[in-house]
Amino acid sequence: GTLSLRQRLFALILTPLVLMAILLGYWRYTVAHDTASELFDRTLLSTGLAIARDVAISEGDALLPSTSDLLRDATGGEVFYHATGPDGIYITGYAYPPTGGLKRDDPYHPIFFEASYRGEPVRVLQLTERQTIGNLTGDATVTVWQRVSDRNAFAYQLAVRAAALIIALLATLSLVVWFGVQIGLRPLLDLEDAIAARSPDDLSTIKRAVPDETQGIVETLNRLFQRVEASIFDHQVFISDAAHPLRTPLAAVQSMAEAARDARTEKELRNRVDELVVAARSASRVTEQLLSLDRLQHGEGEDAV
């Protein structure tokens, strides 16, 4: 079946809100992904600087407890690292770091890049500093990396939280809109019930109090009721008036028909039948005149309707 007025109005208001919520959800997921990337890159940079500091202080023997805690409690997942001293000698960390960093003009500027580690995509930071370890002085490189899947999972959690908030707000707004539509349409629905409760014989004007928004509708209906009632009255008067002109010709037709029935001779029967035909034509002519008069009086109003 067709939707009711309140359902159409509710859908009309809620549809753009739902579309806006979808756009906001997509935007929030994009922002969450960018936020997670920035946060994780900062974590990698902090971890790389801490490892480079520990390598310089301990000459590659061990990492400080604070650095170990940073590696263990890194936001969003495990952090891997690899450190080499001057001349590229291995110092500490995982044996085979991911490679693929781009060439850079400043060799001591930190560089981020994407690579693969054990078949998984990772985000990598390479940090090179001039250090002296023991009797050797040269460039020490620290490589720190983290799984991209950990970043995506963190971004997904942020997006889910934002989506839950948007859905909760949309549900609350839907309830508010529904009750607003119910309350706002109540005068129209009451007016509809009042009109539906009327019988075909009840054409009296609507006198109940209505809001200003529906005042024009009520006035138009009242004028229509008055016109219909006036038209019905005119037809009743016309029928009453038409009964008198028709009564005499019809009575004559009836009388002549009875006389023709009681005729005793064929000649008398023929004469009375001729008189009956004349009377019937007269009655028909009166009827046509009455119908023409009715069309002249009410035809204009019917065409306008």
C-alpha cells in the first residue's frame, strides 16, 4: 500500500540525515586511518631515537629498561628493530631487517617507507647517526618497523567507536523527528478524523479550532460544503417545482389511455389513440423544457467543479 503522510514526511526528513551520517562515517574512518598512521610513525621515531641513544651509551651491549618498555608497550602492536654500528657491523635486534628505503640527500634525516617482512607489509623507519662505539667512529643505523595490519586494526577500532557514536546520535535524532512529526501532524490527523466521521447527509461547516497552518484548508472545505448544500437544495426545489407541470400532462395521458382501453368501436379507439399521442407529445415537450431549464441553472456550476 501507499505510505501515510507521516511516513512520507518522516522518510523525507530522515533520508538526508542518513546520507550525511554515511558521509561522516566515511570521513571519520579516513581521519582515523591518518591519525593512526601519524601516531604510529611518531612511535617508530621515538623508539628509533631511544635505541640509537642506548647503542651510543652502552656501546651496543644492551638496551635500557625504559627502551625495552617502550618496545613492549608500543601503541597498537609489536615493534621490531635492528641496529648496526660503524662499518655496518651488527650490534643488536632482529637479524634481517626489511629493506627498500629510497635514496636521500641528507643521510642523517629519518626516512619512512613501506616494505615486506616475513610476508607481511610493514612500516619502516631508518635512522642514521654519527657515533663512536669503542675505537670505531662511523655511521650507526637503526631500523625500526611495525606491521601495517596492526595500524589498520587500530584505525578500525577508532572508526568503529566513531560509527557507534554516529549511529547512537542518528537513532536519537530519529526518535526526536518521529515524535516531532507525530505532534506536528496531529492537527491534520484530527481534522482528517473529523471529516471521515461525517455522514453524506452532514454538510455543516467545520467549527472546531484548528492551527493557523490548516485554517485555509478548513475555510476551503467549508465553502465547498456550502456550495454542495446549496446545489442539493436547488435540485430539491427544482424537483418539487417540476412535479406540478408534469402532473397535469401525465394525468391526461393516463386518462386517455384508460379511455382508449374502454373504447367500444374501432373508430372510437383510433380517435382516442390519436388524442393519447398528442397528450404524450405534450408531456414529453414539458419534460424537455424542464430539463433544459435545469441545465441552464446548474450547468455552469457543474462545469466549474
